[in-house]
Amino acid sequence: MLGVIILGIVQGIAEFLPISSSAHLIIFRNVFNIGSNITNEIALSFDVALHLGTLLAIIVYFFKDFLNMIIKGLTKGIKDQEGKILYFLILASIPAALAGLLFEDVIEELIRGNLVIIAIALALMGIIIYLVDKSQPEEKEISDLTISDALLIGTSQVFALIPGFSRSGTTIATGRIVNLKRESSAKFSFFLSAPVVFGAVILTLLKSETINIISSNLSIFIVGILVSFIVGILTIKYLLMYLKKHDFKIFMWYRLLLALVVIISLFF
């Protein structure tokens, strides 16, 4: 149960920071042996359950924003600024949804357990997000996004299927490429995670073995979801505060350090 709580904390933090939650869950199990007693049959469903916790954190924290988007989107359509964002989120979610349906099983089999690829992805994306952030001006708010901006940010989520790249990392970096302000880029990334994570949760629940896995391990699923939910809300709050005055340098150095730890653990 202690391992479950730690993994819930890791998910709640890493889902929103641009450091890859999926990579952290794999590394904590396979390198640090935390939660390693969770079998492979349970692990994927448990990871999705932890993502459900952070999805609930997004919905609760941004409830008014989502409610306004839905109401304005259904009543006023794309002519309204908030209504427009609703349809942008739907459009931007399509590429990652299609890629997930087509390639999730392949990536699960070939890449999920490959710590070398995960380490490379951690280091590479850390450098990319820092360089992109330093080179691009902060000009746009979310309301200034165009349809091509939203589609580009959404398409970048495809890379997040590979553990280590990070869904938030790729979308925040792409947001900065189209000149979104740091805080706005993170906020749009959080908005965009909701439909993608919701889809992943539904697809997992539709698998015949998932319900049996959950019912047989109900306590760890409940604790994991609850912990990732609480930690997720706190992480959202403090990351948005942090990005008002700081850049992404600290995340680059963290990703490089973690990649180095993974490589050292493999060879020594």
C-alpha cells in the first residue's frame, strides 16, 4: 500500500509537470522497485486509474472554465471566444486519439519496458522544451489561438505515446512554438489532457479483464486514484504560479539527471 501511495504522489506531480508521468511510473517500479510487486497484468490498468485521479483534478480545478466552454460552445459556437476553445479542444484531441487506437498495443509491447528509449526521450524532450521556450516570445493567450495552432498542439500529443516524451511536455513546448505565454501554454495543455485521458480510461474499462482486475484489487485502485487526485490539484495550482515568473530550465536539468540515473542503473 505504501508503494501505491508513492506512485499516486508521483502521478499527481508528474502528470502536470513536463517530466512524463508514464516514464516516472515505469522508472519507480523497474529502477527503484517501488510498487514492483504490482504485477504486469495489473500495472497498466492501475496506471490508467492513476490518470483518472489526475483527470478528476483537472475537472475540479478548472470546473468553471469547462462549464463556460460547454455552455458558450453549445449556445454561441465558435463566434464566442470560450465557445471556440471547446471546438479547438475536440479537434486537437483527434490525432492523439487515432494514434492511441492504432499504435498503443505496439508501443506497449516494444517500448514501454525499454529504459534506454525512455532515458533518451527524457533527455531529448527536456532540451527541446527549454530551447523552444527561450527562443519564442510570449505573445498569445488561449483566446488568441487559431485553429492551426490548436491542431498543431494536439498533434504533438502523439509523441507522448512514447514514455519519456511527456504529454504535458510536448503540448507545452508546442504551445510555446506558437507563441503562447508560459502560463497559458500550461493551462491549454491541462485542458487538452481531459478528453485524451477520458478516452484512455473508457477504452481500458471496455477491456473484458479490466473489471475483474479492479474488483480483485479495489483498495489499491481507490487509494491510488484518491492520492493522485489530491496531489494533482496542488500541482496544478503551484505550477501555474511558478510559470508566471520562471522558465522551464529546472525541468530540463531534472529530466537530464533522471535520464542519467536510469542509464547508470542499467549498466552499473
